[in-house]
Amino acid sequence: MMLLSVLSGAIAVISVLSPHHPIDPLSAVHTAIMLASVLVQLFAIVVGAEAFAGEFGWGTIGATLAVSPRRGMLFSAKSIATCGTVVVLGLVSGLLAGGTALTVLALMGNAINPMVMMAGLASATGLAVGVGILSLLALALGALTRMRVVAILVPIGVLYILPLAVGLIPQGAVREWASAVLPSTAFTALTTVDPVGALLVLAVWCAAVVPAAVVRFVASDLSAVAAGHPRALRRNPGQQHSDGHPFRSTTGGRLRSELRKSWSLPSVRWIIAIAILLNMAFGIARASLNSVEGVSDNIHDALSIEYSFSITDGIGGIALLLAVLCAIQVASEFETGTAVATFVAAPRRWQVTWMKALLAAISGAAIGVFAVLLTAVVIVPIYAARGYIATPDVVADGLEAGGKAVIFLILISLMSAGIAGATRRSATTVIVMSAALIIGPALFNTILGFSRATDSPLLAVGNVARLFPWEGARFFSPPDGVTDFATIDGSGVLQVSAQFGIMMTAIWAAVALIGWFISDTRRPISVR
């Protein structure tokens, strides 16, 4: 983490280099701390989630309660220890990133104003406070839900997905208010302009989550967990054989077994329902609020673009939910102790591995098809009520975009299953997928934006953003979109087509699956 913070400072200086503009030391410091904050925020979420949800997941909460029976004191102690650790790490990371940027600028012969140093110190302090509050929120979610995946995924979604949903709201007072109360806006303000207002916003979010977590942890009955009865002790449906032959393993039987195991978990059913409803909500919001005029000179093309985007607007959220779903379907068996029975029931390991990969692909396809079709049906009368009639050509364009979205979700499901099988950890799967789908592209696109604006030599590094699996989410190309497979424009930015994007997603999925298949044949089936 320290090395990455130093690297962030060096990258920030390179990103603001320009032959046409003088270097702004304050901009370099803020850029360095912003880059470092992405990594520190992820660390804070993981540490906070592990504080309580990790103990529930591993079944050690009983031993902890035996040593410290006063639950309120235990919650306070964990909160102070977790937040204190993250605050110190955030402060050190911010100081290292900002200090490295200033050191590099000084070595290049630039004069450093003491006010810039004070501004850097204030930004580093704001970063430390922000990640401390973020770890508290993750800790509270872990105590409230007792699930590491939820405690990790929800903060990531609120930080990176929720701003996209707010962006669908038309310009005006409502959008400005919604943006102002976002945690992502508050974290940015903590390191730049308005720390007091940002702290008030974050305090409201804490007030909405922390008290509920304290009440549930203090008042709920934990006797079953403390006695050693976690979810791992549930009967394994993989031991059942519908064909009546207990020692015979068939392809159909293995697939039915995997489907039964998956569908028997309430969390799986909730994820499927939330994924479909999420895409419908995004589609309804865009169809109701977005203006069609101005998208294109041709009203038919404009409606096709908006209709296609409305159908696929929620696919990013579904992709993250699929990462959670595949983590449950694959990695949770190793975490809950049912993997041994599953692999004993099949004579060869690759048979189980392929069935789980097939289950992941079926899950992604089913969720994608239902989400796209239901959204396509729901938004037609909304556009009609606004005076825009969706002709068969418009609907066909939308369904074509939806078909590409389904292919993308299948590949994301296979990639998630591969990572889950290779790591055998649900939380690790969610973190890696979040980094590949959200954090990595956001970081490199930020570098790309800074480099393009300042003619920085770091432009080539920013182009790495085009190599992430999220590039496969180019479901609909406007008439004037990129037609070449991949090309570098006059400013040095790599421009890629939808075909290039889906190819990158397929490569990521293939690498994850190959790594899973190879590692599964060379490792023992151990649990916990």
C-alpha cells in the first residue's frame, strides 16, 4: 500500500506535465491523493467488512463473545480499532502520495509554496477521516447483515454505481441535491473544498446504518452461531441423486444437483430478483426522465439510441450482482465445508468444475434475458405516453443491444466463476471483480482524462482502461460511433469498437476459467 501511494504521487506529476502549460503543484498534490484514495478506500471497505462479517463467516464470533460478553463494548472496541487502523493508513498514504508529488516537482526545479504543502496536509487529513468513516460503514453493514459479500459490495456500489444512477436525473435542483448527498461527493469534498459539509453528509449515512447494526448485534440471539451452527452445517443437496443410483454420476444429475443447491439458498433468489428489478428501475428512470431531442438530428436514430440505452442501463449493476452470485455458487462451498461432499459425489474433478461453469453461464444468460425483455416491455408505454412511438425498427435495435448485453453477462459470469474457483473465497471474488469492472477502469480513465487535458506523456498508461472487461459493455454504437476495430486518434487516445470490447471481456473470462481448471486439478479440496 505504501509503495502504491508513492507510485500515485509519481503518476500524478507525470499526468500534469504539459509542454503548453506550467505545472500546477496544487493540482499535482490533489491528483496524487485522489489516486491513492481509490486504493485506500478499497482497503478500508475490506478491513471494515472483515471486522464482524468475517467472524460470522468463519464461525469465530462465539469465541470472541466468550472472551468479551458485553456486546456493546465489543462493538465499540472493534469500531475504534478498525477505524483507527484505517485512519492511520489513510493519513500515511495521503502524505506519501502528496509528499512524493511535491518531492518530484522540487527535483524538477519547481518552487513549492508553503500554502501548497498545507493544502496537501489538509487533503491527506480529509482522506484519512473519509476512509475511517467508510470502514465504520462497512463494519456496521457486516454486523447488520453478517455477510462479507454484502458488506463489501454495498459500499462499492454506493461509491461507484449510485453516482451513475443519479446521473440519469435531468439537470436541475433535484439532481444537484441528490449529488450533494452522495458519499462519493462527500469524500471528494473532504480532500478539496468543503470538509464541514462533507462530514455532515457522512454523519447522516452513519446515522442510517450504525444504530441499526448496534441494535441487531446487541439484541439478537447469537446462540446458534456461538454454538457452532453456521450455514456450513446445512445438508448438501449435492449428495442427493434424483435417478435413484447413489453411486452413479451423470451429467444431467450433476447439473440438477448444482441447480438445486443454488436455488435452495434465499440469497440467490434475492440476487436474481434484485438484478432484474435493478435493470427495470434504470430503464424506467431513463425512459421517464431523459430527453430524446438533442441526442441525434434524426428523431428515429435518437429514439433508437435512447431505447437501447434504457434497456441496458442497469447491466453494470447486474454484472456486480452476478459476481456475488457466482461467488456463492462456487466459492461458498469451500467456505461452508460442503465442497468435499460435492467432489466425492463426482468421480472426476473436471466434471464438477464444468458443471459449475455451466451453471454460472446459465445464471448470467437467464438473468440477462429476463432483465432485458421485461425492461423492453415496460418502457414502451412510457415512451408512448411521452409522444415517442417505438417502431419495430426501434424495438429491433433495442433487442439487438439487449442481446449483446446478455452475451456480456454470460462472459462476466464465467469470469466470476473462474475467479471464485481459483481463489475459493467469496470476498476475494467480489473485490477482484469490483476492481476489474469499476475501480480499475475509473482509475485509468481518470489518468487518461488528466493526460489528455494536459498533453501528458502518461497518456499511454491511461489507454490501459480500454483493456478491462468493462469495455465489453458497448451494447449500442450511435451512427457516428467508432467503426474501426481499434485505432489511436490524433490526441493519442485509443479508440475501440464494440467488437474489441467484447473480445477483451472474453479474454478475461477465458484466462479466469483456465486458471480455475488448472488450479483445481493440482490442489487438495480443503475447507477452512
